[in-house]
Amino acid sequence: MTFLLAALGILGISASGPIIAAFPQVPVLSMALWRNGAAAAVLSVPVLKRNRQSYRQITSREWFFTSVAGVALALHFVCFMYSMRLTSVAAGTALVCIQGVWIALFQASRGVRYRKPVFFGMGIAILGVVLITGFDLGQGCDAIIGDLLALAGGVLAAIYTLAGATARKTMGTATYSSSCYGITAVILLVLCLVAGQPVWGFNATGWLGIILLTVCAQLLGHTAMNHLLNVLGPLTVSTLILLEIPGAALLAALVLGQVVPTATYLGLAVILLGLVLVVRGQVPPKTAA
């Protein structure tokens, strides 16, 4: 069941970048607002059916960490979704998915001890990031700005994952996810109003993009990963998310016809090698019988 949920989650989030790039007629902030607001509404239904007092029973500590996660998620979407319009889906996804490195570094600074392969893997993953951003130097200023936004999105995703992992220790998946998405939607609504971006009046194609993004990336992708936070832990989930890189690159090539430079594939391969080492490094060594 865990494997199936992880596969669905990875498939869902892999579709995020290609869908964002495929529907440029919807402003980035508006698309982010709807994907979170709609998902929050859908997930709140089973929560309220089960217990109408569910949200009133959330403790101040749970609200704090859920709010931190919601704010970080809102800013993450701003960075990530703008990056999808400026750089390639493959490069932007690879850079934002490096969040596992930031999580491991934060946890190590808090006294969590990891085996050497974990840090070796993180170093290799960072090398992959450098390779991709270096190759994008020749793609123009927009690509570099997109890469930097994706990197910032990765840091914010790490904050979102860590705060969510803390909240999920005592909160159910639907309660946490709907609360977090609701907070994110409110912040994005304010940003839309301040930036003067429309939140209504899109054509049928635009609404199709919003629906696809909500169902695939938000309800299937993010919510599956939120559930796995309490099963696998934040570092393992964030490293699993790196599997989004080849998935998004393949979908972008098939659906959008994006031609990814051969050198970028080298960076993707290096990042995935780092993922393998990080995951393997978390497995305790077998003791001799």
C-alpha cells in the first residue's frame, strides 16, 4: 500500500511542471490559488462528515506548524510555478526537488546523526544542481532567473515538509492537508489581489488546466506525500520526490515537445545518483550474527 501511494504521489507531482507550462493563459498566482483552494474544499468534506468539530479541536501547536507549512507552501508555489514559465521543466523540477539536501542539512544542524553516504550523496546531488544551472547559462537570462526561483522553491518546500512532518505526528492526513491548503489559498488570494491578477473569468482551456493541476498535482501528489510523512519521515519523502525529475522531464518531452539539452540529462543523472546514496545511507548497516 505504501509503495502504491508513493507511486501515485510521484506520478501526480511529476505532472505539475508540464501542466503549468502547458496552460500559460492562466496567471501563475491564480493557478496556485485554485489548486489549493479547491483541494482544501474537497478534503474538508470527509473531515467534517467524520466529526463536525474536527477543526475546532486542532491545538494551538498544530495550528502553528500547519500555518508555517501553509505559508512556506504558498511561497514555494510562487517560486516554482514562475520558474516553470522561465526555464525548462526538467531543469526547474530538478532544482526544486533538491529539497532533501536542505532537510538533511537542517536536521544535521539540530543534532540528527547520519552515516557518511548520506552526506556524500547530498554532495553529489548538489553537483548535479551546479551542472544544470551551469548549462543553463547559455540559455539566456530568463533561464537563470527560473533556475534561481526553482532553488528558492526547493528551500521553501523543505520548510513545508519539515513543518508538515511535525504537524502530522498528531493530525490526520485530510485534516492537516485541508487546513494547510486552506491557509495557502488565503495567502495566494491576497497575493493575487495585491498583484492585480484575475481569479475568475478564464476560458474553458484555462479551467481545464486548473482542474488537471488540482486533481493530479494537489489531490494525488501533495496529499499522498503528506500521508507518507508520518510513515516514512521527512527526509525519505523528500528524497523520493527526486523521482519527480525524470517523470516531469519525460512528460514535458512527450506532451510539450520540450527538447532538453544532453548536458542537462547528465545533471539529472548525477542528482539521481545522489538520491540513491542518500536513501541507502539511511539504512542501518547489518550486524554480524
